[in-house]
Amino acid sequence: MSKSLEQIAESSNELGLTFLQSKQYEEALKCFNDAIDFCPNKIHYYLNRSQCYIELWRYKEAIGDTVACIKLDNNQTIGLEMQVKCHIAFGALLEANVCLTIISNVRPKSEFVVFHRKLVHRLLSLAETYKRCVKNNDYSTALNSVNELLQHVTRNIAYKLAKAQILNAMQRYLDAEIVAKEVLLVEPRNDSALAIVKYTEHCIHALRANICEPEITEVIMEDVEDIKHSKELNEKAKKLTEKSQSAESAIKREKEVQIQELKDRATVAFKDKCYQICYNLYLRALRVDPSNDAENAKLYFNKSVVASKVRLEKTEEAINSCTDAIILEPKYFKAFLRRAKLYFNEQRFEEAVRDYEMVVQMEPGNEEYSRLLKEAKLCLTLSQQTSKNANTTSVPFERFLETGASFLNLTNNS
């Protein structure tokens, strides 16, 4: 490549950055496109264009540029770090966690990973908090949670619509209308946003009709007409709400069908031992309806099973998926049992004991689960004794199991 082409590419990139800073995103995109056309092997051009795509709400293209960075990155993690930021911006928190796991394998002590793991955990917690508060009619706390979410998840339509609905529930109709119209700037035909705007407009008119006082007290008939008009508007608003609820029910049914189709395909892939395909299908299913806690808990559990099959390095991810399932369904027996086994296989005996105690608590009469709990407790005791004795040669994991099995046999026979 001639030096002049490199100079042209760099000039285009610098101009693109100028447009990006001034929020002229379409112009910035043209400049970054030119820079990449002239010099397609510069990582930072793709990083800049990915950021531009994020600002333009173009998720797939933003991810595509991070993938290009990864290919050019020579085993570094710059592209993956950008992918994490992209996933977080669009609310794909599970995918962000996957990327963080990969980065931690390359850079175990990465400050980026530590910070963003905490951030993702916080965002997942906020998502659960706002859903719980809405169910309990605690709209003020729900609004605070969504606002904090949107400080980081800046490109997620669902959270913006959730904020608008919470504002409506708080009778802050003007604010709800503004948020819904922000969504329409991105998706002009978004049915939920359109319904919210119509509903808020009717509510605002109805409130104004109720609040307005006649200037002359003698004009009693005008006052009556205002009240009548207000009631009509309230009825219209009520009917519009019913229509909106009907539309939401139809959307929910459509999402259920979509999830079931993905689950069926994942089942076929699992039977054919196409575990990576199966894993990807469960990831897609989890993105369909983030509000469906019961269904998503099962999906997380299934993803945990498949994660262990894909490759050994995914054990931690399998554990995290079980944890996600338990967050959504706190009494999910299968998730506790599977996580206990995973912890035990990873020699994390303290966590295994805690989970097996939950399993036994939920199934108190099961001898097999009681035996597994005893075995985990014994291994925990042995590991603690070994760690205390610094002069003693460490005992391999297999010896723990052999010793534990012998001990259990003795106690059972006595």
C-alpha cells in the first residue's frame, strides 16, 4: 500500500472522529467507511466505526466490526473489549458475560474484566429489581432502577418502553410521551410506542379538561360540558388501554411461539450432538422475552447443560447459567442440583455444600441427595485440613473422593 493511501485513510478517520464528537453520525460513518476502504487492516478504524454504529442503533453492524477487530488483533483483547461495550449498550448482558469469560482466559488479572463483570452483575440486578417493583406497584423504585439501567444500556428499546409505561403508571404522562417519541425516532412503526403516545395524549387532554375551571361561575352549563367531555376522553383512553393490552397479549403469544420453535430446534441439535448450535439457539431464545422469568429460568438451565458439553472451559459459564436460573426462580430444584455437582467437580466444596443443603431441604427424604451432601462436607473438611498443614503434600482430588467414599462406606456399615 502506498503511503499516500495510508495518509488519505488516516485523514478520513480523523474527520470521522470530528463528526462523531459533534454527533453527526451519518457523516462520521461515511468517513470511517472511506478509511477502511483505503486501509482495511487498521484495527482502530473498525473500533471507531463500531462506536458510530452503536450511536446509530445498528447492533449487528457494530458487532460485525468488533469481529473484524478480533480477527486482526493477534490474540489481543481490544476487539473483545469493544464487543463487551457494544453488548452492554444494547442490553445483551449474557453475551457480554461470555466475552468477559473469554478475555479472562487470555488476561486473568484484567481490570477491564473485573470492572465490567461487576457492572453486568449490577445491571442484571437492576433489571430484576424494576420488574419486581412494578409487580408490587412500587413505581418510584422501579423508575430509579430503569433510569440507572439506561445510563449504561443506552440502546435498548425494551427498557425505554418499560420506563414510559412506569411513567404512565405514575401519571407522568408528558414524560412518558417524550420517552415513547424517542423510541419512535429509532423505530417509527413500533406498535408499543405508538400506543403509549396515543394513550398519553388522551390522558393529558382528560386531565386538562378536569383541571380547567370556568372563568365565570354563572356559566354552569359550560362546566357540565367540560366534565362530560372529560369523561368521554377517559373512556377513550380506557378503550385505548384495552387495545394496547390486547396487542401486548398478541405479542406475548408470538414470543412464546418463537421461543418454543427455538427450543425445539435446540433439542434436535442436542440429540445430534451439535452442541455449539444448540448453545447458540438457547442464547437466541433468551433474547426473545426478557420479562418471562419462568421460561427464561428453564432456558438458563438448559444452556448450563449445553455449556458443559461445548468444551471444558465453559464450566464457569455453566455455573453462571444455573445462578441466573435461580435468580429468576429461587426454588428451581434442578438448577441447585446441577450447580452443586458443577461446584463439586471444580473442587469448590464450600459452594457445593451450600447447594446440596438446599437440595436436601427441598427433597428431605431422598437418600441419594443426603449421601451427596455428606460426601461434599467430607471433601470440604479434608481440603480445609490440607490447606492448614503447609508442610503436608497436597492431596489430589481423586484421593479426596477415594477417602470420602471409604469413610461413607464405614459410616453406613456401622
